[in-house]
Amino acid sequence: MVTTQDPVATGLITSLARPGGNITGLATLQRELSGKRLELLKETVPRIARVGALSNVEQLSRDFPDFTSYETAAQALKIQLQPLGVRGPNPDFDAAFQAAAQGRANALMTISGSLLNR
């Protein structure tokens, strides 16, 4: 397997040390960089107060580790994170961008996943 998601958190395997079954592969765990991405955005645009987080609607749950890592970083940086969820197979990006504008988002970031990676 090759995945950009945390295979343990998403339930693909039971642990990295002992994935179970006949599974080998590579996972690029980049969640640790979520806070750094927001920090760099804040350094670039110091007055930023609200950031739209565009993602698959299922990933905008408080139970989804990628979103919660951004939320934690946003709180520390005093940035309000505005969830902007889209659904597949034909995501309505226009509605998400309109919601970002109505919510007065100063910036937009995407939380990667299979829907947005296409």
C-alpha cells in the first residue's frame, strides 16, 4: 500500500509495527507539518484572522486526525478555521468558495485527500 493518510488512524492497519495480514508499504505521515503550514501563512500574512479549510466533508469531522491537527495549530495561532466541505464524485467548489467569501476567509487551504488530490 501507499498512502498519504495515517493508515492506523484511518483503520487500514492496526499498527505500523504490526500491520496485520499481508500488508507492506509506505505511508507519508505529514500531519506534523499542519501547524507549520498555518504558521508560515500567518508569517506571510500577519493580519490573517480566518482561514477556509477546503476538504472532503468526511474529513472535516472532529474525529478526523488531519482536520484536528489543523484546528489545534489554528487555536495556538489565534486563527479561526472555517470548514469548507465538498462531496464527491462532483464536488461543488463554487459553493465552497462562496461560503469562504461569505465567511470572510482571509485565505484558503486544502486538506489533501483522495477527492481533492484528483
